Amino acid sequence: MEQYASFLTLIGSVIALIFAGITAKRVLGYDCGTEKMKKISDSVKAGANAYLKRQYTVVAVFFVAMFVVLAVMSFTKLLSPFVPFAFVTGGFFSGLSGFVGMKIATAANARTANACQTSLNRGLRVAFSAGSVMGFTVVGLGLLDISIWLILLKYAFRLQEAEITAAMLTFGMGASSMALFARVGGGIFTKAADVGADLVGKVEAGIPEDDPRNPAVIADNVGDNVGDVAGMGADLYESYVGSVISSMALGVAAFKNMPLKAMSVPLLIAVSGILCSVIGTFLVHTKENATQKDLLKSLGRGTNFSAIMIAVISFPIVWFCLNGKESIGLYFAILSGLLAGVLIGRSTEYFTSDSYQPTKKLAAKSETGSATIIIGGLGLGMLSTALPILIVAACILIAFFISGGSKSTDLGLYGIALSAVGMLSTLGITLATDAYGPVADNAGGIAEMAGLDASVRERTDALDSLGNTTAATGKGFAIGSAALTALALMASYINKVREINPDAETVFNIMTPTVLVGLFIGTCLPFIFAALTMDSVGKAAQSIVVEVRRQFKEIAGLMDGKADADYASCVDLCTKSSLREMIMPTVVAIVAPILTGLVLGYQGVVGMLAGATASGFLMAIFMSNAGGAWDNAKKYIESGVHGGKGSDQHKAAVVGDTVGDPFKDTSGPAINILIKLLSMVSIVFAAVVVNFHLL
């Protein structure tokens, strides 16, 4: 079977892309609604297209420059000649994943709003179907990229397995670089617009959310698509391919006598995950007047079914590929990853959903003003890190030792890598539950701006509130898998150092000065990165606040609904700010491991990667959960408790939400890309560091 794994992977990718195409066609078959709804949707679509066009132009310059650098390194024999091309394809498919997701999301927003005029279930089906297009496009393109390279390197260029995985690891760097640009740039755009629209519109002017009189309302809806959809698609693409490729590389190291079989296991699990996810999507439906718990159950049916099915199918894959009983521990490592993903999702749901006490208690803090709700949100976010860190720690220990890590470190690390593959194996459907959220959010905005019946907005708000929870769950899922993948990539880096210099000391003592200094540098990096991205959102949001205030003051009749707002100016401001501000965080992520390595050597790099992974995981969970709780606390108040909409308590919650917005949608989710990109860059530049470091 292992001889055909690459071709089965190609078939699996085609199945995913065909399913995404069929689903997209079904979504586009729904009615967009009234002419006004179509006009609003077209404005959002135009803004999103314009932003991505300008973003991809900037990113293209970076990729050309990096291609030249990698080509020079290849020419000097520091890298394989395939590396520059693998880097480019990784970035291309990562960006394409986000672009396709954005296109279907902007096409589905008005259709979801119109479907909600019929029933809540119909609205859920349209929004979830749009999310499914994103989910299956990501896994389809990911496996397409992997399978094409596998077939080329194995059968066209006749490379050995170790050479194949060494070359393929670098397209993870391309995917991570693209993902960071997309997440950071899109995150700055969406949160600058969101914060500006909320602070001036809801707090100062006292008008409803998504009111057409608000000049930033279109920019806010555009931001949902370029940040929460396009950025998220690129983000999870690189998580997915990173976990598969790192496990393939570690499998080759662990099973030197049968490397092809070890490489085939993650590929076959990924293909099986696609099939299970396709079936799971048909189980998502709900009843009219469904509660938040009912909606969560409806999505849970699909994701839980897919997870159970992949747990069953993984057993014969491991049994027949890897010596039966001798390797059965690896199967349980996969199960530990699946279970860890589910538990992290449940933990995130508990701390961020307004169905549970933490968010309800946070909403109650609005009774004493914005300061107490901000303090409460920070405390909630910090506390919420305990369970995920224990879950991931348990997963690492179980996966390592049950795989045979006490006998062979390489085998234990392969088990950890497979646990990450297990966690992400059903990404097709888990990403669908995440990606549907921005579609529902946009649908609510269109319902408000188009003046649809209040019952429609109630349905879209129910879907949007669920989307906040599933988005937070998806971010927790992505961050958990990032920690496992980063650990696997760290092991791949150490193996790379061994290949370059067989005499290199690869047993690391934390009290070695270079390792210790690297640890401190790595621990600090997520804080610097978060500071840069938070500050970027603040700068961009300031410009939007000033512009919205100006329009309210200078455009006669705007507040009375007798004049139109200048939406384009806010979209343009967000675009310029986000493209300018996304450069520095990305530069930090790429330059830091190279400079650390050139000064401290490869031991310093290992310390840096360990520190960044540990602190980055905690920081990302803290920021994502705090932001999700603030958002749902606001929505809980809007449901009628603690004074309801327009009250002082509501205004305090809005302030909390504006703080949480860049937490959960810009800095938090981008940190999980950071910790993997640091590892990818380290692997690519390992030869430079080993040969030219100072200490």
C-alpha cells in the first residue's frame, strides 16, 4: 500500500476539491435576496478583492526576494536545488486557499441573510456550506501540493526518502510566510475597522451595530472576510501541511529500514480524514428556535462523527503499514491527538461561550463599568490557559512513551508528530465550523443595513454568536496543533543539524549559556510579536475613529439617514494601514532565528525554539480566549440581560470587546504561525548557522 500512498494522496486531494466545487455551486444556487442586499454584498466583495489584490502584490515582492536568496544558497550547495521552488509553491497554495475561501464567503453572506428569512436551519446550512468550501479547499490544496512534490521527487528525480522530506519541509516555510502575512495583514484590517466602527458608532453615537449610517460598516464586513476567512485559510493550510510533512520527516528518521512505510502513514490518515469529513458535513442541521446549545450540538454531530470514524480507520493503517503489534503504540498516539483536539475545543467552548458561567460572570462585571469587565476578561484569559497546557502536556507524554520513546527518541518524536496529524485529520469539517462564523456575521450586517425583519437579525445573531464560539474553538484547535507541530519541527531541525555535521552535540543542557540565552530570546519573541501587532491595530483604528467622527460631523443629513456615508474612504484607510503595518512583525519572525543562529549557533536556536513554543502557546490561548469571552459577553448583554442594548452596561461591554478584538483575531491566532515559522526558517537556514556561527 505504501508504494501507492502518494497517488492515493493525489486522489484524496481531488476528492476534496471536487466536493468543495460541488458545495460552492450549491451555495451559489441560493437567492441573494433584494437588490439592496445584492448591492451591499457587492460592496463588501469589491472591498475584499481590492485589498487582497494589493496584499498579494506586496507579498509577491517578498517571495521573489526570498526565492533569489534560496536560489543563491542552492547554487552554493547549502540547500537542495528543489528548495526555492518548494518554497514558492507552499506560499502560492497557502494564499490560494485563503483567496478561494474569501470568494465563497463574500458570495454567501447575502444568501445566508436571505435564507434566514425562511428559517434558522436554512441559514445555518447556507453558512456552513460556505465554510465547508473553505475547509475542503484547504485540505485539498494541501494534499495536492504534497502529492505532486512526492510524485516528482520520488518517481521523476529518484530521490531517497530522507532527501524528499528535507526538500519538502521548506514549502512549509513558504506556507508559513504567506500565512503570517495573511493573518497579520487581514487581522489588522478587520480589527481596525471593527474597533473604529464600535467605538464611534455604538458607544459615542449610540447607533446599532451594522447601522448603514456608520461609515466604517462596510470596512468592518470586508475585514471579516480578509482576516477571519482569507487569513484563517492560509493559517490552517500551513498548520495542516506542516503537521503532515514534519511527521513524514520524523518517520523516515524513526524507521530507517522502511522509510516509505513510515511516510505513508500520515498521508493515508489525512486522506481518510477527508472522506470522514465529507460524510460528517451531511449531519449538520438544526431546528427552528434552536438555543445556543442546540446549535453547538448540531455542529458537534458532524465533527464528532468524523473524529470517531478517523479513530477507527487509523488502526488498520498503522497495523498494515508498520509491523502490526510492534507499532500499535503509534495508533494510540494518533488517538491522543484526536482526544486532545476535542478536549481543547471543549475547554475553549467553556471559557468563551455565553452558555457557561465564565462568560456570564464576565458580562455581570459590566455593572460596574468598562474597567472591571476588562480586568475580568484578562483574568479569564489567563486562567483559561491551564487546561489546554495540561491537555497538550499529557498528549506529548502519552504520544512519546506509548510510541516507544523510552527505547528510541526518534520513534517517540514520530508518535508526537502523528498526534498532531490526528488532531488535524478532520480539518475539512472542523475548519468549516470555524469559517462559517464570518459568513453569519456578514449576513447579520446585511440584514441590518437592508432593513430586513427583526426576526431575521435574531436568527443571524444566533448564528453569529455560535460563530464566535466555534471560531474560538477553532483557534484553540489550531494553537494546540501548532504546539505539537512546532515540537516535531524542532526535532526535524535537530536531525537536520546531525545531517550537516554528524559530530554536532545534539544533547542539550539547559544550563549551557548559548541554550539558556536562546531560551530567553525565544520566550520574549511572542511578547514582541504581540506588541507589534496590537500596536498596529491601535494605529490603524485611530485613523478610522478620526475618519468616522469627521463624516458624522461634516456630512449633512448622515445621522438622519438622508445622506450616504463615504464607505470607500474607510476601506482605503484600513487597506493602507494593514499593508504597511504587517511588514515589521513578519520581518521579526524571519530574521530572529537567523540572527540568533549566526551569533549563538544551533544550540542557541534550539533554546530559542523551545522558549518561543512554550510562551507562544500560552500567549495565544490567553489572547484568543479572553477576546472570545469579551465578544460573547457583549452579545449576552445584547440578548436583554444587564440592561440590554444601549445601556451603560452594554457600552462597557463594547469597550471590552474592542480590546478583545485584536486579542482574538490579530495577535492571538498569528502567534501560532509565528512559532512554526521560526522552526521552518531555522530548518532552511540550518546549513548557514552550522557553518558560520560565531559562538
